[in-house]
Amino acid sequence: INLSSATDALDHYVDILTEGQSIGLEQLLASDFTQKSQGASIKTNNRSEVIDFLKKQKGEKLNCKTSTEIIEASTNYAIAKVTMQFEGFTKSDLVTLINESGVWKVTASVTSYQ
């Protein structure tokens, strides 16, 4: 997998979430990755919990329209928004990415539902 830019890493992250891909999952998520989901209450998942969940979703394609936007970017850091439009609700994911020695990784995800 190509993780040489924030855009490449973000595209791969979206493929993992929406297309059920699991190749490069461990490489993509930083060692200190966390995921927070805001619904009726806030739930926090650590890296291993997210990896286990996504591996179980392997091959599962989500029926949604997805868009991405890099909100802010520098040489070693980026913040992006991933919007997944499902029938009846929207899932928004704010994603933080960092450049670790030329390899971009996802360090955090904050998810909300509308």
C-alpha cells in the first residue's frame, strides 16, 4: 500500500471503512491510535479494538456515498473530514494524520452521527 502522502493514507482509510479492505490496516493506524464515537454517549476504542472490529468487517461494503476533505495540512500533520451519507443518516469522521519518517498514519478519529 502507498502511504507516502496524507491523501494516500486518507484514501486507504476510507477504503478500509467502506470497502471492507484490511490490507495494510496495522501499517495505517499509528501505535497510539484512538477512535471516539459520539452518539447518545461517547465511546472510546483503542487501536487493537478498532483493528479487531475492522478485520471482522473484511469484505463488507457499506452502502453509502463518501466524500473526503483535507481541512488543514502541513509537512507532517493533517486533519481531514470523511463524510459517509447513508439512507436516513450521515456519519462524519474527523481524522488526524501524521507523517512518521515518510509514512503517513492515522492517529485519531472522532465520529459523529446526524
